Amino acid sequence: MKAIRQIGSVAFVLGLFTAIFIGMPWYVMTADNPAVPWWLRLAVFCSLGGILVVLATLAIEQRAHRGIR
């Protein structure tokens, strides 16, 4: 479970980094109603999916931990 959480964390950080530090400057430089490129869509979905995986694994681990006690 810890490995799945680590993968989700890495996906979230990479997606967030790409969306903020690459996507925003790209959007500012091409401000004439640009189409969203595939890599920016992928970065947004990675950040959303990564945080979802991390939160889901934490909830599962806490539920298992509370069941033991």
C-alpha cells in the first residue's frame, strides 16, 4: 500500500509542477485563445489522479488501522 501511495505522490507532484511551471507560462505566452495541448491535459489529470490515489490509500490504511484496535 505504501508503494501505491508513493506512486500517487509522484504523479501528483509531477502533474502539479508541469501544470504550474510549464503550463501557466505557455498559456500566458499564447494568450490568443489557444487550444489546450495534450501534455497540459495530462499534467492536470496526473495531479488530480495522484492526489486521489494518495487520499484513497490513506483512507484504506486508516480504516484497517482502526479495525485492529
